[in-house]
Amino acid sequence: MSKRRRMYIILIVVAASLGISSRLAPEFYAGWLQPHLGDAAWALAAYAVFGFLFPSMAIWKKLIIAFGFSCLVEISQLADYWILTTIRETQAGKWLIGTGFLWIDFLRYAAGTGLGALIELITLRKARALNKK
């Protein structure tokens, strides 16, 4: 497995841990951070999943795809199909596809996917600098 794919796996694990813990143990996070962390972490994980699947894709493309995917999931919360409602009634469904549409979630997704792109950019630059030595 490539170093890049390992980075994506680490990002997925960290993002999932942060997102789930922000829901299960909100008291561990600053008051202003807690309501935003779960959604931003979800989008970070989405970025990392697309990065894992397409490691050679340009960073900006992964950013747009992950952000678009996150937005589509958010918009799907406006739909009231029985299958989506059934999934949303489970804890995993709540975490994966959400339960209610909120406009602010788009900003949270922008923060999460932007953070993913920034982490990848910094990691790539450090790797290039180390390879030059």
C-alpha cells in the first residue's frame, strides 16, 4: 500500500473518531466547536475516501467531488423516501446520512473538505522537500 493511501486511511480513522466522539461525548469539545465538528469531520472523511479511491487525482478535483458529494447527502435530507427514513432511524444512518437539512452544514462541509485538501497539500510538499535532500 502506498504512503499516500496510508495517509488517507489515517485521515478516515481520525475524522470518524472526531465525528463520532463529538456526538457521543460533546462535553469534551469547546462549546463553539462541538456543533460543527461532526459535519466537518464527516466531510474530511469523505475527502479521504475519494483520495483513497483516486490517489493520483488532482487535489482540487478531489476537493470538488468530496464537497459535491457531501452537499448531495445534505440535500437528500429534504427527501422523505421510506428507505432513507428507515436508514436514518438507525444510529449508523444518523451518522452517515444525517437526519435534518441545515444550511450551515454546507459551510461545515467546505471546512472539512478544505482541511483534507490542505493536509494533503502540506503532506505532499513535505514529502517533496524530503525527497530533494
